[in-house]
Amino acid sequence: MKYTVLTLFPEIIDAYFASSIMAKAVNRGIVAYRSVNIRDFALDKHRTCDDAPYGGGAGMLMLAEPLGKALESVGAVPKDDAGHLSGRVIYLSPGGRPFTQDVARELAREDELILLCGRYEGIDQRIIDAYVDQEISIGDYVLSSGEVAALAVIDATYRLVDRVITAESLEEESFSGGLLEYPQYTRPELYGTLKVPELLLSGHHENIRRWRLKKRVEKTLALRPDLIRRGEDTGLFDGETRKLIQELGGERNERDTGHRSLPDEG
């Protein structure tokens, strides 16, 4: 996987790729990257990359000319010419497609992602129309830094690339199988008055598996019931999971209403 990031602040991107698991992936040749400074393509000696928007309004807008030249320097060409010759061009924008784990998996299958980082009030719409394959939003909020959003996309996708981390680590984490991850514990067994659940110390793998699945369902019902509804609507869950959802969902409803349903007396 190759990441190409177009930015006004390449030092932010460079620092990330030099750290932690990402640095190991780069050193092993699994991941490659380049940060491209948009200012290098400015047309004046002051390296100006923004100006006031037509029509008035607060803030400044990133100029089309430096952005277009920067994109073409990494292999992108205007859509009307011949399509993109390089990787998928993504513009990070609060108005874009919501970024989810499913989208992360989709993007992780690409050979290259070209990530365009906006600043100020965003970028000239003509760049989006001419070069951008997809706009992506990491959440329903506004950031001052497109770099932060780009790094979120990079972090969520590179870990899904084969050989970056073990496949087993991905199997039961949050959002896999439509559920959140179960609670986890490590040493010491006793922290203050809080103990590790006895079952996790038993060594009984099947009981541990069932406990973890139950905890995943409990947590998802409590924190993200929308994921449960989505999984049910799409037929994502197996029989064991559906049974737990029914049982634990019923118990939760009883707690919320403060009473138990009585059997029919006929």
C-alpha cells in the first residue's frame, strides 16, 4: 500500500510515518508514503496557496492552480482527459462520505491512496470536479486541519494491509462481525478491589469464547444499539449471536422498564 498525501504541512505527515507500528511497516516495505508540499507548486515568490472566495464570506479558500499542479505531479490527471493514472484521489471533507470500518476495508484494498488535505474554508470546487474520486468525512464535525482527517484514514486502513499486524488481532475487534469488542484484562489479577473475571483464568477456551461473545453483545446493546439493528437488518449475525441479542435485549428492556413481563395465565 502506498499513501501519497498532499498537504501544506508535510511535517505533520512525516512525523506520523516515523513512529510506532507504521514506522516498522515502512521499514519492512509493506507500506510506502510520500508527503507532497502544495506550497512547492505555488505561482508566486511568497508561495501563496489561498485567496478570498468569490461571492464574499469569511475565511480563505485554497487556490486551484497549486492544487492542480501538485495532483498532476503525483500522477493524477483531469477526469475529462483520461481518468486517473495513479491511485484513488480522496479529498478529506466534512461533507464527504462517512468514514466507517467498512470503508476502511474497501480503501485498504487499493494499491495507492492520494489524500488531499484542505485548510481554511476548503478548496476550490473545480479541483474536486476535475480530480477527486471521492470525498470522505471522518465525522459530523469541522476540523481546521485536513491532515488530522487524513491521518485517521491512514491509521484505520494501513493496519488492515496484509502482514502489518496479525490477522487474529483483527478478527474480534470493534465492528468486526457487527459488534463492539469485548472487555480485556491483563496483570495484575487484583487491582485495588477489582478482580479479573475468574472465567478468564480458567483456561477453558470454549467457555472464554462464549463469555467474550456475550460481552460483545452486551456492550453493543448498551453503547451502539444501531449496530445491532443494522446487523439484524442485513442478516449479519449467526444463530448463537441472535439468541444472545434476544436474551440480553429482553433483560435490558426489563431493567429499563423496571418490571418483568408476566406469562399469560390463559
